[in-house]
Amino acid sequence: MAVYKTKFCRIGYNPEITTSTDPENVCSGLGLNGNGLYKFPIGVPNILTNDSLYTRTYFISSSSVLDTGYGDYDERQEVVEDRHGDKGAIEVKITGLSSSYRIKTEKVRLSGQTPIKLANHYKRINDIKVCTVGRLLKNQGDIYITALDSARQYNIIDINDFVSSGVPTATQFIYAKIIAEEGKMLSSHYTVPNAHSLYVQSIKLQTSALHICTWSLKAGVKGALQTIYKGRIPNTFEAQNQPALSFDTPYLFPAGTDLNISIETVSGTVAVTTIVEGYLISQELLKIENEERKKTTALVLKQPELASITPIVSVDVIKEEESYGEDTVVDEQYSEVTIYEDSYEGSVEETREENIIKEKEILKEIR
């Protein structure tokens, strides 16, 4: 597989949807006080200061005092099973997007039920996972990322006022959550990073019980989602092993697109899992490879003696590769599906990359 193309798999899970709570998104306790309806942040968070009139700043906390990196934690020593006493999660890695939709990450050391302010300010949060644990090897409580999102009412803002025993209050939106002992957030929501294009090939939906459920795939920008597809989850487990939705031509979602899967109606209490698969194209790496391919091909065409080995690429291949195109869609725009065909998979792609390396070595000798 080309360096600019990486496999994409997004798994979402909602442990309980009932006829009295539907519709719900496929996520675990996200939304306003964990109501199951995920809300994408609309504006860019401002830094929290005492002079702020309106602010949003992210912070993280756990419902368990055992999820903490403070005390006997030493960054200079390797984490082993019998160190840190009875500790659960110590550090969490957060992956999100900046105001320009660029990928940003950070690691945060937990402090149990005490909320910790995040170093970065995100426009989107795509993922959180536990990356360092103590002797208990798992996060012992639910871990939340939430935000102080309201008009300032006090001269001094204390984020401790917005959690109760580590759990966000009912007035706060939960933007990410790791259920106790699971180690990673499972949610269907995702936002495509800047300079990337997401191609979705298939979507699977599975239920814990045989209830008829209707679902929808939604996408849009700036949190304004449109319904892309509506479907029905079959009431047999055998049928659920097959994709509920697959595309012969992968469905394109450009940079800045918000995605989410919603369960619209259920016939009974049920847990739902979703699996979205495809691949992510880095437009920056694609541009570099296309430029290198053009230069190398031009040299090969000028040097007939290089024809003795398998050609790196032909003019037709160059045209086909460039059909990806550098994505010109900006965050404020949204495009429909474009035709996309990929003829380089598996061993064919690996052979092509090996030929490029051989070709460059021969060119060095000729020079």
C-alpha cells in the first residue's frame, strides 16, 4: 500500500438503546451529561482566563480515585506490573483537530476525580485511549473529556465546580469518554483531518439482541449534519456478519467533514456496535509521490538503457494515479461523491515501490 494511503477502521458502541431513549448516536455516554446524542463543537475554544466573558476549555477526569499518575509515578522508570501500587490508568493520549483541522495530540497524566485542564484547545476530539497503566492494568473508572462551555459567572473560575466525584455535571457536554476497564473510546463520530480525504468502503452494524433497528449515516461540516443513508439492521445474526452498506466505488468524505451514525428506532432494549472501514489519503504525501513519479518517469524515458528492468511507471499509470487529485475542498465546503478507482493493492504496490528504489540506485550510478 502506498505511503500516502492508510487503512481506516472506526468502531462505535452504545451499550443500551431503548424505545424511550431513541434516537441515539452509536457512542458510549457522550453528549449533554451522557444522553447519547453527540454534539460536535461549533466554535473554537478560547483559553480560559478570569477576564473571559464566554469560554470553552477542555478538561479530563475519572470517576475513580485509582486512575491517577500522581504519587509514586516516575517518568524516568519503565512501567512494570508491580509498580505504582494499586493504580489504574495513569496517562491518557488524546487525538484531536486544531482550529484549522490539523491533527493535534497530547498525553495527560490523570489525577483521579480531580479535573485536569488540557494543554491543547481542540476544534474536534477524534479519539482518546489509555496509554500508561499501573498495577491494576486497566482504567478503574469512567474517564471523561468535557468542557466548561458557558458564560462566565464568577471572577475566579474553578473547574472543580463542574464535576461531581469526577463525573461532569448535567450542564456540561461530554465530548469523549472511556468506559471503566475498556481502555479506549468507542464512538462512531469522526472528523476528517485537514489535507486528508476519507474513502469509506463498508459499514457493519451488529446488535446484542434480535430487535429490528433503523439507522442512518450522517455527514456535514461545522456540526450541521445531513442524512447520507438510511438503513435497517437485519434481525438475524448471520445477516449482521455481512456489511449493512458497501460501495463498489468508495464514498469520499473530504477534509473537515463530520461523520456520525445514529440509531433512529429500536423495537426493544439493545446494544449496538458499528464498524466503518475504508482508507485515509494524505494529500500532502500524495502530492510528493506524484511529483517524484513524474521526475523519475521523465528520467527513465530519456535513458533507454533503463528499460531492461520492469518500468517504474508508465504515462498511463501516472494519469491514473493523479486521478486521486490534490483535495481542494476546504473546511467550509462539502462535496458529493467523486469517481475513484484504485488499481494498486497488495503485492502490486509493493513491487512498484521496490522498482522505484532499484531505479533510483541505477540513476545514481549513471550520474
